[in-house]
Amino acid sequence: MIRSVIIDDEQPSIETLRWKIENYCPELEVTGAFDNPTEGIRYLREHGCDILFLDIEMPRLSGFDVLEELGTPLPFDVVFITAYDNFGIQAVKFSALDYLLKPVQNKELKEAVDKHLQKSQRNVPPEQVELLLNNVRAERAGKPGRIALASKESIEFVDPAEIVCCCSSSNYTEVYTTDGKKRVISKTLKEFEDMLLPFHFFRPHHSHVINLARVREYVRGDGGYLVMENKMKIPVSKSRKESLLQHLALS
């Protein structure tokens, strides 16, 4: 059995998640559940687990505080749980860690668990935790953090400003950066759009998300296309042309 632990300051949320795990994720056993994060930290230090479901917004210690208290390396996977798609979630997305929004949907819970089961190692690398905590600090200061580009071979950390564009490739995304490299990442383009739109990015076409600061030319025509600073040509959908030009005028 895969050992799971829940830390959430709301007891009803704990019971709901426990019930969903028992009924939809039979591979998991809930070995500990805590509405007091300090008790949860103590349990994890003594007994450990394979996957931790961790609430972000808690009055005594936040989920990020819990990770800082535990230190690195973390010998288990982490899935954040939150009722709010606001503070902290951007940092979690940038850090390539999993999260679930309350109320937790059965399908999304199952997908998060399946992703965990497919991993060869059940832990979070120290640099990924450090990136998360640094991004939380950056978010508090109103600055963009660094983004983790996780592939099978490695996890690379880049500034969003270094991304020229992202292109859809089935359930993968090709990420092109200012150093001329292309990275194939196992995230959908929609996931990259959600991460990057707050940082001066735009989706001019269903298959592309671009960094507005890296646009060098807009070529008119039937819909037109963009020439990026790396000389890639990005098509522009007719329905998004007007909005794109407005964004470019403001950039």
C-alpha cells in the first residue's frame, strides 16, 4: 500500500478527502490525518509517508511553512490542497508541484495519484522545494519567480522572461528559450497559458503562447503572423488579432 498523510486545518475537509481516497484510490492508505500542522510535522519526522496532501491556507502554519519546518530533502511526494486559486498557487505551478482545488474532484484526485504511481522515485528534490519557497517569497514581493521545466531527464529552472514561446505538441509542450534551446515538457499548453499569462504572455493561436516582449514583427495578411526574436513564425487567429494588437500596443 502507498502510505498517505493529510494535513488540513479543517476537519470536514480531512474527512471528505479521506473518504475520496478510500473510495477512488484503493492503492492508497491514509496512515495519518492532522488538523494541527505541528502534530503532522512531528508524525512525518517519526513515520514518514509516500504522499502528503497538504493544505496551503492554515492559520497557525501555512503549507509552505510546513515544508520549511520539515527541511530538505523531502522523502515523499507533495500534493497541495487549497480552496483559493490565488496566493501561492502561482508559486506551486511554477515549481512543477501538484495541487488540487477544493472541493477536490474525484477525477483530479485520481490523476494526481496516478502521476505519483508512475514516478520512479517518490520524493521532491531539494532544489524543487527551494524553488517553491523562493517563488513564494517572490510572489509576496510582487515579482515573478522562476519556472521549473521538468522533463524525464532533468528539472531546469528559468526566468519566465527567458521563454520566447510555447508550442503545443499533443499532450506535451515545446518550450523555446532565449538561449536557442527547445525543451519538450509533459504539460499541456493550457497549463503553460495559466502559468504565464500574468507575466506578459499571450495566446495568439490555439497552438501557441508567446512572450509579448520577444515579438519582433507582426506581418499583416490573412490573420497575419508574428516573427519572434528567435525568427520563429507564429500564426495569429483572426478572432485573436484585435486583442493581440492591443496587447502589443501596450507592451
